[in-house]
Amino acid sequence: MSEDAEGPPAEVSAVPVLREPRDGVPDPIMTPAQLGRAVEAFAGGTGPVGVDAERASGYRYSQRAYLVQLRRAGSGTALIDPIGIPDLSAVGAALGDAEWILHAANQDLPCLAEVGLHPPRLFDTELAGRLLGDDRVALGTMVEQHLGVRLEKGHSAADWSTRPLPHDWLVYAALDVELLVALRQALAAELESTGKIGWAEQEFEAVRTAPPPVPREDPWRRTSGIHVVRNRRQLAAVRALWYARDRYAAERDIAPGRLLPDSAIIAAARANPRRPADLIELPVFGGPRQRRQTSRWFAAIADARALTEDELPPITGGGDPVPPASRWRDRAPEAADRLARCRAAVAGLSQQHQVLGQNLLASDVLRTLAWSPPQPPSEDAIRATLTRLGARPWQVDLTSAALAEALNQ
């Protein structure tokens, strides 16, 4: 960062920066023979293994892994390119029952499972930080806070489907697992000293064994800017364009937003163009890339226009039996009051135990409880409800009494 010519020099951090892995940057493993040697190395290593994966979110439609990084004492670091060797189950077998250390494991476990990697035990450094009350849990921030070292970062949003991968990207990827074992040890010690290690073990196991997410009903309703769409006919056009874009994106393995931004979908739905020529007069659709797809987008709009009234989507979706909390004050003021009291109770416990409120009890669990509490809302009934909604035992133990008091006011 350059100095401000009109002010004092920018403060320089005294924290040392780790710019390269201690053992250098290994070449990516790209062949079965290279993978075999890595498997032997990991089988001969000891202790837990740091694991990470790089995807191409924002560039590709799929959420597959384009690079898998592992580091273990006695084995060193491996950067595995799963494009040419998509079955990495031999790596998992070589690791045996070793604990896997990941940062924000819920983001990486699905793509690791696709290549045959399933952790037998898990330690999630991001989740550990949240349970310790850290409000900034990016890997670089946590390494600096808990280990006193800064990581050279900067390529998290890169297109990891690029081949060959640039050297500085490989440096970034190797650094992501360089200090995971050390960070795990520091966090585990803090969890032990604060009496939270049992909480963490329950949370880690819940992440490790979580089933695949249920496909979202009406995913097109998450189109950015859809709140300005005022009638069902326009909503039908949004839906038709969203699905047309999604199919095209899946065919080309390109992130949908790179093919057609949400803002263009909303603009076309509201304009309701009657001819292809009218469509290309709209912003975005007149560009050279979009003009080549005019027939695709206009066909979707025409299909929506041809629907009968009975076929049009409702103004609001019906998938979630609990409406968004922002609507409660007008629709169900008593429920809104219950939710406010429950949130206050959780906030108090969050401060008392120095754990982030979202990790103390998930917001959707709290919202569902407040919308339809058991009758009467006794502590035992609330414990049963929280358990049914997926709360872990430590969360139930910590919150049920306070929530019973809040709901009985």
C-alpha cells in the first residue's frame, strides 16, 4: 500500500508474513503414478492432516474441486489436480482414521466427496473460532490472531479451472494448508480451557455427517432484484428466463450470472418485449454475446406469456411454512413479539458464554420455534422441539430454560 501524500505514512504491521511454504511449492499431482507416490507418502505420515479444496465458484456451473491440497507431518504438502485423476479414494485409505482439519468444512466436504474423500474425524478451524467468539473467522485473520503470523493471500476468488495454474496461485493453495495443524492445536487448547471442547466435537460431527442439502423449492425466487416484480405474469417471465439460463449454464459449465446477469432477467420480465427486436433494445441483451442468444431468451419470455392464469406462479412461494420474519409484525404481531423475546434471550446467552449467536442456535431453528412454539411452552417441550429441529445437545442444554422463560412471558 502506498503512503498517502497528504497524511502520515500507513502503519506497517509488525506481524511476520509467511510468503512461501517452508518446504517450497510442490508441483501439482496430475497422473496416477504421481498420485501413487503421494499415497505412499501420506500412509507414512503421522498425526492429523490439513485439507483444503479450490473450486471455481463464480466461473463454473459445477461446484467440483479443481485442486485438492493436503499436508501431514512426515508427508509434506501435496497439491492434487483431480481433473485427470478424479478418484482420490486411495488418499483417504492411506490416511486411515487420521483427523482431518479443514477451514469452513461445510463448503469443501461436498466437492471432496465427489472425488472419493470422506473424513473419518473432523476439526473445523472456522467453526472453532466461532465457538470461541471470534467475529472475524477468515483463515488469514485467524492465523494472525492465534499464531501471530500473516499468510500471503489473494487468490480465493480466482478461476481455479484455469490450466496451467500460475505459480503464485499454487503458493496460495499450499499456504492454505501450511498452518492448519498448528492452528488446530492452538484452537483446541482454547476450547479446552474455556470448557467448549465438547460443544466443538458435537458441531464438528454434525458438519461431517450432514446429509446433502435438500434442493431448494423455487430457486428462481432468489433472483436478485425480484422484489421489484409486481405481478404474476412478470414472475412467470423471471421463472422462465431463470430456468432457460440455468439449463444453458449447465450445458456449458459456466456460472449462470456470467451468461446473463440477474438484473437483465428482471429488466426483461418487467419490459415484456413483444418482438426479439424489442428484447435486444434492452441493456445487456443488445451486446454481441447476448444477441447470439436472442432466440433462447425470447422463447422463454414467449412461453411465460402463453401461460394461462392458473399456470402463473403465486406472488409468494409456498415452500417454507414459516414466513420471513420481516413480515411478522404486520401478519402475526404476537409471533413477532415472541421472536423478539427469544432473540433477546439468545443474545444474552451469547454474550455470557462468548459464542456467536448464530452458532449458539441457528436462526431458522429460533424462527420456527417462535412461529409455532409447543403448547404449553414448558422447558421439556422446548427441549424436544429444539432437538427435532436439529439443535445439538449442548445447544439444547444451554438455551432451553431461557427460551422457556421468554415464551412464557
